[in-house]
Amino acid sequence: MTESATAPGSFSFVLSGSASDSPTAEQTDSVDAVSMVGICKSFGSLVALHGADFQLRRGEIHALLGENGAGKSTLMNILYGLEERDQGEVRIDGVPVSFSTPQDAVVKGLGMVHQHFKLVPRLTVIENVLLGDRRSRGFRLPDLAVAAKELEELADSYGLPISATDQVSGLSVGEQQRVEILRSLYFGAKTLILDEPTASLTPLEVNQLLDKLRGLADTGTSIIIITHHLDEVMESADRVTVLRSGLNVRTTAAAETNQVELAKLMVGRDVGILTQKNAIRGEPLGEFFEQDNSPVLRLYEVAASSHSPLEAAAGDAKRGLFDVNLEVRSGEIVAIAGVEGNGQNELEDVLSGFLQVEQGEFSIDEKDCRTYLPSELLKLGLGYIPSDRYRRGLIGDLSVAANVSYDRISEYPIGTRFKVNSKEMMRRGGQAVEEFSIAVGDAGDLAGTLSGGNAQRVVIARALAKELRLLVAAQPTRGLDVGAIEFIWGLLDKQRSQGLATLLITTDLDEVMALADRVYVMYRGRLTEVPADRDLIGLAMGGSISEVGHSIDA
């Protein structure tokens, strides 16, 4: 790798710091870009980190892996000043540091790109970049034209071209991520922390991003990637560190390990989804169960408006779904693939009763559901795993037992309209904890204390707690580790083999290829059925595919 002490174009944007704290070029060549030793962090009785270590070399891509709750995010939050450590030492270029805020970290050359972008859609690229500018100018406002030229010059120097005057709302997800990275580089970041950077990208955008990251590393930028995509780790990382239960399990060169070994290090056992040939080939995991030929779910020329909070606040609701046609039958998993923001949220909301159908037909078992409320759909046999498990799937201030029983809280024997049978609720909660391997003290513990993977198990336990006709599973494994993914895929396959009709809405192509009997791609509010071929699905996700006989460009 080629190293340089200063990234091209960044010298004019670095925030000023203490000159006495700055290491010389000779020093930075001989020390790690980041060194974290003996890091401990507790949240009440929960010990998140038990003396964890992490070293990042200058100009390398270092993948940070671990199960949900292993301590990855906590470790990086400490590095970026979002959390304060209880014990341990952090050094940047060999100099001890203690960050109280992210601004402190930015001054020392760190930048962080979160999984969910922090951009304002109605502002331009340069306006979004300058929202993070804490440099003192007295009472003077920044000159947007000058700043835009500086940003574009910087972008070109890194091979990340962008138009600084474009409105963010008109950019693709991949371009928005580029803006986030450039914002960090604009403020002089020499170390980038990327949290699940490929979660919402098309396969083509993933390849482009990984190429750009390698280019950044070759100019001396150090990059930390938090991810669950082991194939991308093997393709892009120089070294890998695995955390488990707040401790380092291993740090190794990526060339000296493989996906199967990394998964075993993460969860402490072999992981089936990486060793089953059928999952790797993309064949269905279970036998197709054909109960009858009539569709359980049927959508015919359905149209609905978008109602995102931003658009609603601005009074500018727009069409989210256009003439959607879809059928799901008993014993099959039908997958909806696509990049987020193309109508998946609106489809999910229609199917769960949170968004009204404006035109077309929506039926479950031939019952007209266009005006049904969520509670009425549940009574029809709908099981619902929402894409946002914390906003719609979990009530953090209630116990695990209450969350598991919430959909049937007024049904005998759990309760009536006027009284809850707490003993029965706890009994069923305990069963769910055991059956779904929820890592919690007991069913009376608050759901808000759970890690992401265990929170998702509670959501799924509630969805499957009664006899179902249709399961809508939206992003069921997003942000989860390979162990949790293996568990959830197994549950979905088991339900299929028992005759359940399942609609899977996901951005994860591996999930589509492993589970789906039929595949649709959603692009700009429209659905197109696509053969179960990874390349064709990837093209369709990007908005163009001639191989299926027509274009799906809006």
C-alpha cells in the first residue's frame, strides 16, 4: 500500500488543533493510526466491553466483526467521542487522546459514516456538507460557491466525483453515501469509520464503493468497516478483528482466514448458512408445499401515496406505489428485492394496514382488505415483522413477555377486554424465550435492554405466536449477525414447509437467493418479476434490465 502523510486536497480543510500534540511524519510512519488498549465500558449492570483492544494501521482497511451485542458499536462510539470509556487508553497517531464529543474526534482527523445517512434531502450537497462545519468565522456565512469548488476539487482528487450544487433528494443511495464520505474528507479525516456501508446499495454500487475505499486506503486514509457481509470482508479488508462478548477473539490478515472461520469466531460454533450448498447456490432451503392454487395474498393494480415524515411535514405527499400486481400462495416465499426508498415502505404499510390503498384491489383469502385496520388484518391471520423493529415491533418499556403477547392481549386465556392474566402471559413469554433462544434473564426483563438480534427474535416470536395465513417479513435480518440470520432463515423455511404464504421484503441479495421461490424487484414504486439470477436481480435493482424482455425505467 502507498502511504502519504496528507491526503490529496485535504490540507486546506483540516480543522486547527494543538500543534504540540501533532506527531511528525516520521512518527506517524512508525505508529498505528489508532490504538485502543484495555477498553472497558459498562451500561449499568451490562458490561459491553471487557478490556477490548483494537489497532488500525495507516492506509489499511480493517473490518470489525462480531455478533449483535459483541461490543463493536460501543468500541467505535468510544473512538468517535459518542461514548466515554470507563477504562483503557486511546491513541491517535501515537498520541493519547480523550474525546468528549464527536467534534473532538473530527479535530483529530476522524470521520464516521453511519448506516442511516445524516443528510437533509431538500438541501444541496454543499449545504449538507457545511451543516457540519464548526469552524469559527465570526459572523460571516460561508461562501457557498467557493466551498462548492473546493468540495468538487477534493472529490475529483479522490476519484469520488460529485456535483456540489445538486439537491440530495435527487441522488441515488450510492451517491448519498459518497456525500457522507466526502463530508468527512472535507474536514480533514485521515481515518474513516463506516457502519454497515453496503447495507442499502445495489451489487454494482457495492463493487464501486469497495473500489473507491481501496483507492482511499492507497492514498493513506485508514478505514474501519463494521459489517456482517463476510464476502465483502474477504474482498476488501487487509485485516480483520473479531469481537465476542466484549472481548477480542482474534485479529488476523484477511488473506489468512475465510468466511466459515470468521463466522465460527463470531458466534463460537459452525454456522450452517455458510456450509449448506443449497443456500450458496440460491436454491430454496425447504420443499415447496402446495396447499391449493388460490392466492392467499393478492394485489391488483394497487396505487398508494408516499407518506414519509419529511414529505408529510412539507405537505408534499407523492405517489409511492404504481399499479402493483402481486400474488403469494400457500407454501411459498415470494421476495421483493430492491434498494431502499423505491416503495418498499409504502408496500409494507399497505399490507399491514397503516396506509390506505388509493386504487386497485388488496385481498387476503379473497376478503377485500382495502379499508382494514392493522388489528383487523391480524385477525385475518396476518403475521407482521416490521422493517423498523424499534418503532413498530417492540415496546421497550414493557417486558419480553408482554411484547410477545401484545397482539393477543385481550384474547383468552391471556386476557379479556378488562383484565390481563399476567401468569399466563409470563408462561407464554417463558416459552418464547426458550423456543426462540432469546438471550435474556427471564421473560419479565424489559425488551428495551435487548441487543438487536434478541429484539428481532422477540418481534418474530410475537408474529408467529398464533396460526397464520400470511407472513409479511420486512427486512427480517437487517443489521443482524450470521448466527441470528441462520436462526431466522431457518424459521422462515420451516414456516414455508408447513404451508405458510410468506412475502419477504429485503435489500439483502443473499437472503433473496437463499430463500425465495419467486422474485420481484421494486424500483420507483413499480414491481417487476425477475428470474432468480443474482446478476439480473442486481441490474433490476439499479433500474434497468433488458434480459427479462423490457425495461423497468420509470
